[in-house]
Amino acid sequence: MSEELINNVKNAVSKVLDPHMGVSIVEMGIVQNIDVDGDTAKITLKPTNPGCMSVTRMAADAKDQALSVDGIENTEIIVEGHMMADSINEMINKK
């Protein structure tokens, strides 16, 4: 079941486009990892530029898309390799 949920989350997150390139963040390799633990999707994002101004929007959109998947009730978004990763992670995962 977990593998199916991971694939469903990946398909949902694939709808998120890099606003500068117009290409899926999955296709661009920005999505580094997707894991599902119970009803929680854990998604790791690594922007192509450590100063990317759009990573917060992409992270929020990925979170929304993951939450739209049946069986996913919670998300944890982890941004890596960005100069403001700690602040972004704190903000995007605030409950």
C-alpha cells in the first residue's frame, strides 16, 4: 500500500511546475525523495539554485498537491540546499 501511496503522491506533486521553466518539479529533479509513513507524506525538495526565490511557492504547492491524495492526511516538506532552508522548513511545516 505504501508504494502505491508514494506513486500517487509523486503523480500529484508532478503537477507542480517550476515557475521559471514551466516544467514539473519532479522532471527537473527538484523533488529528491518522497516517503510515506502511515498517512504522512515526507517530501524532500532541493532547488536548482541555492538562492531560488520560488522554492517557498513550490514547497507550498507540493504540500497542497500531496494533501489532495486519498490516504494522505499530513505532510512534511524538507527543503535542502537553499540558503534559507531552515526558515522555509519551519514556515511550510507550521501546524
